[in-house]
Amino acid sequence: MSKDNLLKVFLNTVEEQLTSGKPPFVQNTLWRLVKMGYTQKEAKSMMAGVMAHQMADSILGDTPFNQLQYQLLLEKLPKLPQ
């Protein structure tokens, strides 16, 4: 899968979370970033990056997706995880 297609997968996941309102901290993150002056597109892209980071950690560590860690990383945006 190409890098662009993979990014689309994570963007779609963030979009689905926003549409469903679950988990609620995803919508809160979007609102917070927009209030800070980021466009919705920029904010969603950052959020998708966090999702990708968390998924990579889960895959590499052979562990379940850590929703609490995902929330904590979203709360740190616009600072991106290392």
C-alpha cells in the first residue's frame, strides 16, 4: 500500500470517529485545533498522523490499540509524537 493510500485510511478512520462522535475526545481535539487557527484539513491530518503513530506502536508491539494513549497524544497536538 502506498504512503498516500495509507494516509487516506487513517484520515477516513478519523472522519468516521468524528461522524460517530465516538470517542468524544476526537471531536474535542478537532474543535481545539480549529480554535487555535488550524484549518479542519490541517487538524484532521495531524489527528490522522497520531492515529498512524498509535497503530504502528500497536502493530510493532503486538499489543491492542491503546485508546488512552491515543487520547493523550491527541491532547498534545499540535505537537506531534516522536
